[in-house]
Amino acid sequence: MNISDTGIDGGKAFDWGKTSQDYAKYRDIYPQEFYEKIVSLGLCTKGQRVLDIGTGTGVIPRNMYRYGADWTGTDISENQIQQAVRLAQSDGMNITFKVSSAEKLDFPYSSFDTATACQCFFYFDPSQIYSVLSKLLAENGRLLIAYMSWIPSESEIARKSEELVLKYNPQWTGADYKRTPVYIHENAYQYFSLVHSEQFDLNVRFTRESWNGRIKACRGTGASLSPSVLAEWEKEHISMLNTYAPSEFDVIHGVSLAVLENKK
């Protein structure tokens, strides 16, 4: 499904379904410390009903399944959900997945204790999403918004990768990330109170193959470039990695978290 937004990549359309196979293979990269932080905040543990919106290939539900929560994941991309179902079933996980845009979720009132949104909340319509989630969450239910992004100013490999993405897709607005708190739109405060916000860094280990796959499965490449242009990009990207990257390397990532509490 093509998505376009004038505030993202200059309105250039992208479709996560185009890169679902690479996404499933290469974007399951959150370190264990990331999940432990979520649990330390009292979220996504046994006895909680958790909704993961923008779930993609189900990275968050699958990796946090062991903590005992009852998980449901939703995503607008049918291909992404297909991969999520496949991966969960292969590991014997009982996770419900559903194709739906976040703004049109139709679960019963107060169906969930917690909602999570990782690496995706800025895609949602702020005039609708907070109202929808407030209805779906129980009284005092929590909403976790999280991002984990590489910091190109502190990683030569990440910077060179971004330069190549921009060479083939100059409209891409995902480059040059700088550490910043999670942005909370003013509409949120009609329905939620901000109860926690923090930032910290994590090192993520990659091989040349897994880093190439991670960049290939991003919005500026696999989700938006034509197959022929993507092949040209990948050839040059692999050549760059073979020249500049060791066989294994760490890329520093900045993590931003915000927890909001439902006012109802």
C-alpha cells in the first residue's frame, strides 16, 4: 500500500510491503537493553493486554512475548502482517495480528492496558490517533512511544550510507538524526498526561551484510525506490561497505522514550 505525506520525503510515495522480506530479516535489531528498559517502566509484562500499532513484522511483540503479556499487533501493510504471522507461528507464539491503519482500529472500548508504537508514531494523524487510543485503552492505560535511530555524526559508516541513500533518493527526510526527546503533539494532552520521558544511547552490532540489509529495508530505499534503482544503490552500497567497514562493527543509536497515561 502506497503512503504519501507532504511532510515526509517531500510527499514521495513509499510502501513498506515492497521491503517486507528484508524488513523481517534485517530490522529485528533492538538490543536486549531496549526491552529491559520497557519492562523496568512496568510495561508489557504478564497480565497486561498490549496493542502494538505500526507493528511491521511484529518485532516488538515477538521479542517481548517472553515477558508474558497478551499481545496484539496491527499494521497498515498486509505484507508486513504476513511476515509477522509467519515469524510468530514459526516460534510457536500466540500473537494476534491484524491489518489496519492506526486511525481506524475498531477493537472494543478499553480492550488494552498498554499500547506501544516503536519507530512509527510520526506516521499517524495527530488529529485522530490520540482519541482512538484513549478509547481503546483502559482507565489509566499507558501509551509508550519509542524511537531508536543511528546517529550519523558519530558513525562514519552510517554517514556514508546516508549519503548514498540521498544520492539515489534526494527527497528522503530520514537522514541526519540528532538526539531529541519524543515529540508529543499538543492534541495528546486532551486525552493523555505525559508521565515519563528519557533518552539514552545503545550500541548495535552489525556485519556488512546485516547493515546493508538494515539500510535496504528503510523508507528511503527498499520502500520507495524502483527495483532497478534499488539494485544500483545496493551495488554501490556494498562496494562502500567492503571499502570502509570491518567485517563486524558497532553503530551507536539514540533511543527516545515517552510514556503517556490515559486520562479517562
